[in-house]
Amino acid sequence: MLIPVFDIGGVLLDWDPRYLYRRLFDGDTAAMETFLATVCTAEWNRTLDGGTPFPIAIAERVARFPDQAALIRAYHQRWPEMVPGAFEDTVAILGELKARGAAVYAITNFAAETFALMCRRWRFLAWFDG
């Protein structure tokens, strides 16, 4: 028997820090990409996914890049702006499976703190059996 397992970010939720930083960099794409490649990097974000608490990760980045402190703090303070919406077609598939009585599961590397925020915002995240 196949067991449906859904990833959250990129499958059910459209997450990308660029949604936030495009606004903060006022459309300066080159500066935004440099910031994301050198300051708030994908590698650094993986430490958050791995369980490093936001306050510790933010403090480390601010200490390393003090001239970017406001932009670094925005990563935590304005994190929900990185998730502008859900992929409704995938949510519909999840809903259809649940309506048929299927047990459905989620897998994600969201940090616990941000996942809790998303659960309050997106009710379908409560549909999972585990």
C-alpha cells in the first residue's frame, strides 16, 4: 500500500526569502542576491532547519555582519512574509486524499518555531496524521 507523504515547503507552501527581501532591497535584485549568497545564506538557513533557535542564529549573523543587522533581524521578525501563499492544486490533492479516508503524512525541514506559525495560518497543515 502506498502512503502519501507531502513535503511542506515548495510542495504545499510557497516559501522563498526573496519574497521578503525584494521589498527590503526595493527591487535591487543584485544586492538582494549578494545578501542571500553571503549573509543569510541557504547554508545558514539549514542551521535553523536543524534546530538552532532563531535568537542564537540571528545573534551570530549580526555579530558577523553588524552593518547588515536590520536585514538579518528581518529574517526572523518578518519570516511569514517569505510564505505568500499555498500551492492550491497540491492542497486540493491533500484534501481529496483525506476526504477518501487516506492517512496522510508530512515531512518538512521547517524550523519548529516557523512551522507553528504556518500551522496557525494554514489550516490544512492540521490534516496530517503524522
